[in-house]
Amino acid sequence: MPQDLPPLVDSHCHLTWESFDEDRADVIARMAEEGVEQAIVVATSTANALECAALCEAHPGLYPTAGIHPNDVPDDVEQALADLDGVLMGGGFVAVGETGLDYYRDNTVPERQQQAFRHQCRRALENDLPVIVHIRDKEGSWQAFDDVGDVIEEFPGLRGVIHCYTGDPAHARRYLAAGFVISFAGILTFPKGDNVRESALAVPIEETLVETDAPFLAPVPRRGKRNEPSYVAHTARSLAELKGLSEADVRRITTRNARRLFRLPTEETAGPPTYAIRDSLYVNLTNACDAKCTFCPRTHDEYEVKGYDLRRAKDPRFEEIVAAIEDPTQYDEIVFCGFGEPTLRLETLKQVAAWVKERGGKTRLNTNGHADLINKRATAPELVGLVDSVSVSLNAQDRETFERHCPSAFSPDGYTPMLTWIRAAKAAGLTVVCTALAGLEGVDMEACKRLAVEELGVGWRGRTLSEVG
Ligand SMILES: [Zn+2]
């Protein structure tokens, strides 16, 4: 690419499609040639979301979403949405979608599409993620465009993008007013794209994204070919011409817009995979957590711990983590903590722990005790020999007090599974210490200590609220 141009983000592509099976690695490598540093790999179903996550795990610069496309909402919509919730809970996704309304095809009735769309908007809002919206109408009708406006306006505070925009300026203005941004694809470059160009002129560049929607809709001069993320440069050039801006302007501004919406890390804001406090090294395995504890800073969208900004848009890979640890013996212990629940990434946790143990280091796991709930199996025996000690946030002497402070998204009862896990960990031979925070409403520290020491037969450490990390 021309070296002095700012990088680009392809805000929407489907790189898991089978049309990329032959040469996916080449397609991804070509992104760099055009300066496309990052791309959002968009899911169309829950099963596809897992494929997107696996692909993105292997490629820095790619970020997965989880959602159900309006054309792929199955008959058993309740089950499909429950499955999606489970996958979203695992964390690591930068958006919910693509969802939306498609009245052009009628393989799914509008009512079912709307139910799935509303559900995904709600989940996006709850998880503080943007939602990716697809809209397609029957020829000459604006029903889907109107209905999308109605739905997103039901969720004040919801962020998102209307992708591959094909509507008119009036509807675009309605979505902008609801807090959404608008994304333009290759249609912008088509000879017959006058209506799309008219809308692009009506949307301020500060609220505009560019995308490919690859493998579909390749822009001129690649029209009719399979589309791929590197071609987003053509759309950016065309937008620059249309708006009387330079290519550099469009790249700089749309990239900033995309990074803001999806909270993509940049070199400066990637967040460290590890961070040292006192003589211990903490591993920031994930920002995701299945619990929303009232006292946890991340519940309040704060990600700073002891002077470190721990926000990460992407969970660090094994290679990244061990490169940051370098030599485990220079620390008292390597602690799996981060700002989320480490056992959401059990496989990577075990891999890193094994690597640390092989090199003579010591390991500790800080957990909410939900590993079995999350991984749907008995996990404690798997940690034997890998984790020297486990610190579990007991947090309360009874279930009722616990649920008030630590509601779990997985289960109406996060307390009983935690106690079960503590017993299993002790039975497996792990060294377990329970902790609780002094000063929380209703928490009886003495009762917590009795429960830990006398009933569960494990260690105890009381902590104060200010002592995060
Ligand atoms: Zn799409």
C-alpha cells in the first residue's frame, strides 16, 4: 500500500465462508498490502460465531462477533437465542450480530425476525457491545427500514451500526439520531449506486464506516469477483471522491470511528497481556466475566488497576502471554487473574500454567469458582499439577447475600456451584483459599471465615475493598 496512508478497518466481512477455504491465509495476508490493519469477522449464526472466534484467535487484527442473521433465525427461536446467550457469555466478541430485519427474503416470518432482533439488541446493551444491523426490504417498500427504527429506539443507550446501507437519507438520519453509525459497502462504487451515494453524502464522515461484506458485493473495479477485506480500499477511495476529501482523510476518520465503535485495540491501547504488582506477575487472560459483581470496577466500565489500563478488546493468545512472562522465576508467582474470569479461557490457562511449571515458576488462580458452570464439566482435577494454589472469591456467608452482590449471568444461583467447586478442588488436592471483601453490605466476615475454615476445610483471607489486584 502507499506507505504514508493511515490504516483501514474493514468493519464487516465473512471470512469463515467456504469460498475462502482454498486461500484464506493469502486473503488475510493481502490485507496488509492495502493497509487494512483490522477487520470485523461477522457471524450469521451461533455455530458460525464459534468459527469466527476460532479464526480470529489465530490471527491478530481479526475480531469476531456473535449473532443470528435475520435469514437464519430457525423455527425454534427460543432455543437458538439461548444457545447464542451461552456463546456470548464466553466473551471475546466485539459486537452482537449480524441481526436485523430482512423482508426481501421470506424464509423467516417477520415476527420471528423481530423477536430475535430485539433479543440481540437487549444482549448488546447488557454486555456493553455494539449491535450490527442488516436491513433489506421488498422492492418499493420501507417497512423493514421503519421497523428497524422502531426497535432500536426501544433501547436507549444502545450503540451500533447499520451495515451495507442501501436506504435513503431520511432513514439514515433517524438511525444517527438513535446513536447508530452507518456503514457503506462496495455498492457505493456501482454505476447504479446513486441512491447509496446520496445517503453517503447525507451521513457525516464522523459517523461513517466502510466495509466489504466479503465475499459478497465486490466494489468496482473488482465487481463480479469474490470480495475480500483488502478491497475495502476501493470503497474508501470512492467515498473520498464523493465527499471531496482525501483518501488519507477517509482512512483516518473511518478507522477511528470503527475502533471507537468496536473498541479495537491499537498499538497504544492494546492493554498488557500481563502486569506486575509487587513481586507477582498477573496474567490478563480475559476481560469477560459471567458475573456482574456490584463492587467490581469493570461493572462500572473502569479497567484501571494499580496504574494499569487493563481493557483489552481481544483476549491475548498463548504466544503473547508467554512472551510477556519471559522468565517465570523472576516473580514470586504467576497469577491468573485479569479483569474477567480466567476459567472462561481454561485451555489457554492450562497451557500457560504448564509452560510456567516446566520453567520452575509458581502459579496461582484467582477465580469465582464457576469453572464447572462455564465449561460444563468437572474441571478441578484438570488443574492438579498446573496450579499451585487457588484463591476463590467466596464473598458472602449465604446465597441470598451473595446474589445481591454477585449476580451470575449463567445461572440464577452462582453460589451453590461455587461451593461445589471449592469442595471438588480440595478433594482433588488443590490448595484453596477463600476470600471476601470487608465492608460490603450484609457480609459477615466472621461467618465467611467459619464457612471457609470449618465447613469447607480450606484457607481464609479477608480483604478490604480498596485492595483490588
Ligand atoms: Zn454480512
